[in-house]
Amino acid sequence: MKKSNLRIFSISLVAFLLITSSGLVFGSWYLKSLEKTVTEKFEGQKWRFPSKIYSDSYLLYVGMSLQVGDLWDQFRRLGYREMQSAPRTKGEYRYQRSSGLLDIYLHDFVYPTESFKGVPVRISLQGPVVTRIENQATGQEMFSLELEPELVTGLYDRIWQERRVVKLSEVPPLLIKAILAIEDERFYHHHGIDPVSIVRATWVNLRSGGVVQGGSTLTQQLMKNFFLTDERKYSRKIKEAIMALIAERKYSKDEILENYLNEIYLGQRGSQGIFGVWEASQFYFSKPMSDLTVGETALLAGLIRAPNKLSPYRSVDAATKRRNVVLAKLLDDQIITRKQYEAAIREKLPHRELIKVTNDAPFYVDYLRRELAENYSNDALTREGLRIFTSLDLRLQRIAERSLSEGLKKLEQSYSNLRRKGDDDSLEGAIIVIRPQTGEIKAMVGGRSYQKSQFNRVFQAKRQPGSVFKPFVYLAALMAGADGGKKFTPVTMVEDSPFTWNYEGQEWQPGNYNDEYFGTVTLRRALEKSLNSATARVARDVGIKRVSDIAHRLGIQSSLPIVPALALGAAEVTPLEVAVAFSTLANNGVRATPLTVKQVMDPTDRVLEKRDVRVEKVLSPQLAFVMNYLLKGVLDRGTAEFARRWGFTRPAAGKTGTTNDYKDAWFVGYTPDLLAVVWVGFDGQSKLGLSGAQAALPIWTEFMKQATAGTPITDFIPPPGIKIVEIDPLSGQLATPNCPYILREAFLEGDEPTGTCPLHPSSTWQISQSP
Amino acid sequence: MKNISCPVNFFVQKIVLGVVALGFVAAVTESCAPRPPYRTPIPPAVSRPPEAPTLPPPPPPPAQESVRQPLPQESKIREQDLKTKGPVTPPGGKEPSKDAGPPLPDDSSLLAKITPGIPPQRAASLRLTEEGRKLLDAGDPGKALSRLEKTIVVDSTNPYGYFFLAKAHYRLGRYKESLNFLDVAESRLSEEPFWLAEVHALRGENLRALGMPQKAEASYAQALRLNSGNRTAMEALSRLQAEGSSNPR
């Protein structure tokens, strides 16, 4: 051998050895790293579980009047299927219009305080009224019935994977057999990759000129789902195969199969991906896996190949064909009998509507997240699968959303100056709805479009309340007498004319709307007509500090400037604060702490947190009643009387609010059981140019009309210590038969007038009053 | 809270309470003393954190009373038993003094308040209240609280819902919260002396648990003025007085 050749050979050998050893080192490092990846996945936290937010549950009771249309909607959203025959399994219902019988087979549901097992129930209706509720399993009469809460949304990080992890022993054997038969029949005979399947798939692919069939085993599919993408490349397939071999070497077949059954993707509901067989059983059939029929089991197994394409939600025909393929395979493999096969093949797949979880309460959820952030990290909320039960009423939420959006649109149509080009500084609004007795926030719309702006005006926007603040002045006045100050009653005469208030060396001259003054008026009239000058005089007599104290006591938390203009609402507060303060009045002087989160449970159904209704009596029920009685006049005769003309006729109290510069329009109004605050304005402080009665009241009225429809009509009940007498509204004295108008006025006992109306004297009346 | 500063009233109260207490001591020696429909266990006179993370069990009653929580069906039996026997006679068979007023007929049955003309929401709310009461009697105040919160949602004017909410909070050791609900219940029960007496008696229990024995005593006395047959107040006062005599304040 020549010397040069020897040299080349030596170099080549060294190079070969170097490359080979490097390859071996790299290969073993690569294998080690893949093994580490597989091990970490199998032994660490495999999945992220988004927390789920639920609405409040819905209580039906004997004697209640149902909004039947709303109830069907609710059934639909809860996944109940309407049947023509009597419901046989959970999640079905039938309504027989002619006899007024509603049969429903309730779902199971784990509540924070109890686990409810679904039962068949018959609800008898007479028109919209529930006349009887019966548990059909026991024949027992029930007096109330709780419909499970609705899923509002999930809290997730990037992708919402909906999944409930189950043990292999919890999966019905038939489902396992069906999945193995259709996806990997040699699962228990290979070591992660199946050469027989690969050869078969390669042959098919070569013949077709592309990748049309996979030879992947379940283990390979699991590896792909755990770590890899869907791209059809040979490099990916090789990696998948190596990982499958590693997994099979390290873990048992049952461990791999259990992971597969929990990991597998099985469909899509809007933003929510359906993963694992437990979740898929609920998604497609609204029932637990143990209740699946042979046909349903076959379909579930068949869906794995292409869940969205074969979904019965998309095409009943495609789903039926696929099911039949699986059934034939099960029959061939003698997993089912011919009798079972024939029965299953006859099962008709019902056409079902796909109900997406759309998050109809994004502002509410944002508010909730802030509240939850006090106790739970973002990681905990997006990974640990908490179940969060809230006070949200989705029916009221949808009505609020609709009322605000349509109301703002109508305003823009009616007043061209409110229309803005583009998205900048468009007309905005907010609604918050509270149940005064419990403080539960039932609905919240923080703006016109969550997509455009997530700024939540309900609790983030501090705006001037304008005349909405005035009731605090009048309440302070009613309280002043009891505290030894000047005594005010609803018929105390107040001067409504221009005046100057000198306060700590400063002069302030409050002016009325349109510079219109009414002379001497009763306290009631001043409040009903929202007279600035008269209100300012009352505030001056009472003391502005006292007014501020009352506002804080009722629930205003923002700091309030102690200046005369505060009487007319020259301060900055949020709609949420206004709602809480007026809830205190609606609730007879008892302030309830705002409540959104009611309970938090972990995935094992352990209650992590429970927030109860919290109340505090801050005002006597008598004073609260007199204020409510005064504020009823605002709707019956005052600045909000249009609510009556627009069809809202229930007993209700409220107050309009307009700021001096016409930038903010408010209305806060309430029945004894429901309170709503509406704010309308521009974020950029542009002039709205409309009063609260023009801009906010129509939205409030529309909301309340729909929200209270079908609910019992309630009025404010006078507590002991209240005297209601008939008076003449002009003089404020006891009415005589000659008074053209008579008003029933409420007084704290002992404060009622004793003299008769001097404007319309009646001799007979006076005689009859004599001893 | 209640006015105990007037010396005449206070003196009269003490006499009444003394008579009642003596009667009670005599009664506990009798084995067949009638049982009240709903017994409120007396907590130890120490204040507990109102927001304790683990829920405290109902406070144990004094040993000589051999009180245990009645089962729901038992409570029903007692209720019926009481109805047949009429109002509770003070222990020892002695009549309360005139200042204490007569014992009132038992008005504790909520289901009896469901009459044909009652609004459906009130009927539903009363039934839920009754369920809450049974859960309380069965020793499950947490579950009772959830049920009782619904009572005021269904019918915000149901005063018994507020009373039993107060009771549930008391059983959970949340005495201040219980007092808040009692304030609401009181303003809505002002025309029902039987229930108003229950409110005052439970207020006494809360005040006692909060370490305010004098205020508690005034509340018990107020309960007895309204209904001299109020068992909770009667027993609590006896105990307070017994404690007072052995440990003079």
C-alpha cells in the first residue's frame, strides 16, 4: 500500500470512528432526552384543567309562574333533549302542551353541599303556573326543584381542553374493546410499534401516492398527542415510534391505555375542545359512559379517527355510517352478538343542536377573576380544574346585555350627535343588577362590546352621579330630626328659588334645570322633580358632612369631597357603589355585601371556599321605608314617570341622575327584590347632552320589564312605626273632601301632619275632626 | 342593646329572673320535664374567632341537661307533643311574674303557616326554611345555611328565613353575623311575640358567646317578657345566675 493511501485510509478510519462515536453519543443523548420527556409526562402533571365558572342554580316551586320560553332555552343550554316519548334516560324531557305536563329526567350534579342524583320528575302546569311537582321514581310530591347551574365559561391558558380523567376500571369493557378493535387490534401484542400495520399502511400509501392511512398504534397516537404535532412527515413518525418504544418499555399496557382514553381528542364545542372518553360521552350523549348503548359505544370509538368530520352534530348520516362500520367490526371479532348488532344498527341517531359555551358574561367573569385573584393564582385557576359557583343569573345577564345594546343603538338613531365615526369614543353604557336581600350580583354588563373594550365601567369607571346622589341628602334630612336637628318630613316645605350658599368662605349658587324654579314645594315634590335649588337648601340645613356620612353608611366607598356641590352629586363614584347604596334602601336599611363567588370546589369535589350572604343593618327599616316611599314617587309622578308610560307598572322606586355638564346619565331603580343601575355616557368625557330620564331610563325600563316578567309582584311593606295618611300634595296637610288631589303619604309615627289642608278647607271635615 | 340602666326595671327583672331560675332548678330534678321544640345549645362563654377556618361544632350543653341534637323526625314528634300539651310551663311549675307576661302558645311550626291563601313564594320559602331547620336540628349548619339563603331569595319578606339564617351562623360560631341577621329578623317579626322572643333569646346566646353576659342577660329577660315560656331564655338565665352566684361578678 502506498504511503499516501495509508494516510487516506487512516484519516478515513479516524473520521469514521469519530463520526460513529459522535453518532452513538448523540444518539444515546437523544434517546435519553426522549426518555426523560416521556417519563416527565407520564409521571408529572399530564393535563391542565381549566377552572369552570357556573351560574346560580334555578329554583322552580309549586305556584310559581314560569317563563316557558326561557325554560326551554335553559333546558337546551343545559343539554336536555326534547323527546316525543316519555324520557327514559338522564338529560331527556317531554312537554305535552295539551295536558300541560312536563316530564324531565334530571341530570346528576355535584353541588358544593350535596351530590344530586338525577331523577325523573313530572311538572304539571296550568298555563304558565306550576301546580304540582312529582318525583316519578318514588311517586312523592315535591314542592320545589333545583335545576343545575349553567356553565358560563372556563378559565384557561391558550387552549380550553375539557376533560375529566377516569381510571381504566371506570371505562366500560365494551368501549375499550371497541376502541382497540377499530384503532389498534394488536395493542396487547406489539411493543409500541406494529410492523404489520406499518407494512399495510405503507402499501396503501404507496398505491395511492400519498399518506392516506396510518399504521400508528395507540401508543404512537398517545405520543403524538402528548408531544408532537399533526404534520404528516416521516421525521415526526420516526420520533413518534421511538417514543412509543420507550413508553412501552417503561410503562404497562394498562397505564398506556388509561392515558390514551383520557388524552384522546374527541370533538369541539366552540372554544372548548373535548378530550377523553368521559367528556365525549357527556358531550355527544349527555350521559355517563356506563349508560351508553352498544350503538353509542360504537360511535364513540368510531369518532376517534375524525371527530369533527364524523360528529353527529355535523352529520347524522356520516356518524351513522361510521358507527355501522365499527359495529360490523365488533360483530366480526365476536365482541358483540348478532342480536346486539341488529338492535344497535336499528338505533336512530337523533339530530342534536350543538350548544356552544359562549361566555355571555365576559365582564362579570373579569370581575370574578379579580375577586378570585385574592386567593388563587392564575396558574391555579387555569390548571387545577376548580369549579366556581357564582351568583350570576344568565337569564338576567342576557336581558341586561340586550337591553343595553339595543338601548344605546336606539339613542344613536334618535340623536345624531351621539353617533361617532369609527370606534373611538363611541357611546357607552353599563348595567349592574343586584338582589338587595343577599347582595348577589345577578348580572353585569361593563360596556357595549367586550371585544372592543374590556374596560368594565361597572366598577372601574368613576363618574359623577349627579342627581342620583340626592336621595342621600333627603335621607340625611329625614334622620336629622331624630338626631336633634331640624325636623324634616316628606311634607316639609322647602324653598325652590335661586340662592347663594356661603360655605367656608366660598360662594356657591346652585341652579335648576332650564333655570325653572317652583317656589315653595314639599320635600317630596323637590325630590320627585329633582329640584337642585331646593335640594341644596335641604343639604345646607342638614349639613353636607352628614350627607356624606349617610352615603358612606349606605355603601358608597369612594372618598367624597365635603363641599356644597356634593349635594348635587359633584363626586366620583362607580355604578357598583351606587347599586350597593340603593340596595340598602331597597332592603329596608340592611346593607348586604356584594356577592359574586359563592363556592369554590376542587376537582375532588372538596369545598375550598364558601362565601355566605353577609348583611348589616345600617338604617332603621322605618327610615328606609319612608325613603322608598318617596322614591316611588319619582316613577309615579316625577322625572322617571315615562317608565310607567313605557309599560313598567310594578311598585318600584328610583332616581334619575344627570350631571350638570350633561356628560353622565344615570338611572337607579328597584323593586323590593331586584335593583338595576344604568349608566350612559362617553369614556372620553364628551358631552352626552341628555338627561338620565332620556338616556338611562329607557334602558332600565326595558330591562326591568323583561327581568321581572312572571315573577310575583311585591311592594315595599311598611314596618311598624309607619303612619300612612291622606294629604293634599300642595299644602302637605291632611286632605279634606275638597282637595282635588289626594296623596297617601308615609311618615315616621308621630311625624304625620295634624292640621287639615288650608288650601281646600271643608267645614264638615273640620267638624268631624272636632272632639 | 337593651336598656338595663333603669334601676326599677332592673330590680324587677332580677326578681322575675330569680323566680324563674328557682323554678328551673326544681324542674331539672324531675325526670319528666317537658322538652322544648327547638333547643338552642348554650355555647361556652368564650369568644371564638367569627371566621374560624374550620367550622366549630355546636357548643356542648351543660352536662346536667343531657341535651343532644334532635333528629329531624324527633323534632317533629316533639313539636306535636308540645302542641297537645300546650305552652311550656316554667320549670318547677311556678308561674312567671306578671312582668314576664303569660307563656305564649307554641307558634314554632312553619308548615302550619302555609294556609290556602298564602302567596306561593311564601309557601315555597317556608318549606325551604323548614328544610333548613331540619338540617340545623340534624347538626349540619353548613348545608342548612345554603338552603336558608334560598329562602330569602324566593321570598325576601319571609322573616323566619332570617331568623334561621341567624341560627345557622350561630351554630357555625359566627356570632356577629348571627346578630346581624337577628337585627333583620327582629324588624320583620315585631308583631309576632312568640318569634320575637326567639329572636331575643338567640341574641342572648350570641352575646353570651361573645363574652357579654350582661347584655345577654338583658336579651334573655326581654325574651321572657315577651314569652315567659321561652325555654332557651329561661335555661340560659338560670345558668347565668348560677354562674353569677358561684362566681360573683
